[in-house]
Amino acid sequence: MARIYEPKVPTLSHYHVGLLLGGFSSYSKETKALKAEYAGDRMVQALKLYHNGTIDKILISGGSGSLLNDDPPEALYTLDYFHNIKIPDSAIIIEKQSRNTKENFQYTIQLLKKMNYPNARILVITSAWHIPRTKLLAEQQGLHNLTFYPTNSIADNFTVEDYIVPQAGAMYAWELLLKEWVGYLVARLGIT
């Protein structure tokens, strides 16, 4: 199912902004720093795209989606990490208010307008399984000229032997897909 559902890597050109969608990390209270999670490939690919010149700037979009914890916004502890690995401030844009994908786009649009980037070429960097819903949410907000770059594909993780020997990872993959399908349906119905 993932092979059918997930989009492939598009032909890339040059982009003014790489929009790195949050949800790739958590805040470690022990180290007081970024802790990469399952979708950490989003950040890795954004850094690669910046270093190879595909994107000029990385816009880190992510607040705190937690209702109960007082963790700092994801964009801020990611900024600290970027400083530690010597990414210059001139290459970073921070959006720290969003709590979900819909808000990622709402606040990003506002931020880019304030920065006088209304016609920026944007490459959205997120998990492959997240792109169909992300694309729908972007289009619902009038963003039609975006390019989507898939990371940490579920389909890439499975081999021929996975079809023969049951793997626990398949359950997690189904969990991700089912969550996205429900989210897509909710967004399509305009319930959000």
C-alpha cells in the first residue's frame, strides 16, 4: 500500500525556501537539546538540500504540539541544533507557532509575506506518507505551486524478505498510513 500511496522524488530545480515541516524530533529534557525521532530524515534531507544548493534557506516550521508538556517549540531547539552544526543564521527562517500541518502553512504564508517573499519558490520537505494530506492542506489555503520532497518513505524500508517473514515494523507502517488516511478524509471533508 505504501508503494502506491507515497509519491516519488520529483525532478528538482532551484528553490528559494525549503519548508521543513515539524514532527521530526522531540525535546530531550535530559540533554536539553533536539532528539531526532522516526521522521528525522526530514531534517537530514533539508540539510543535504541546503548544502548542495537546491534550497537557499531552510524554513523550520514547528511549534509545540503538546497539550500537557511545556516543551519549547520544535523550531527553536532545531535552531539550536543548526547553530551547533554551523548553519548560518542567514540560511534559517523560524516559524514557531504552528501546532499541526494546517498551521504550518498558515503561519508560513504570513511569515513569507512579512519577509517580502510572496513569490518564493518553495520545496516542502516532509515524510512521503505525509505528502498527500500535506498537499491537500496547502491547496486548501491557496498554495498550488509547491514542490513536495518525500523523505523517510515507508516503502523504502521493506525488502522481499518482509513479504515472507512477518515484521513488527509493518504494524507501525500501517499505523502511520491509517492515521494519514483519516487525516486526509477529515481535511477533505473540511472538519479541521
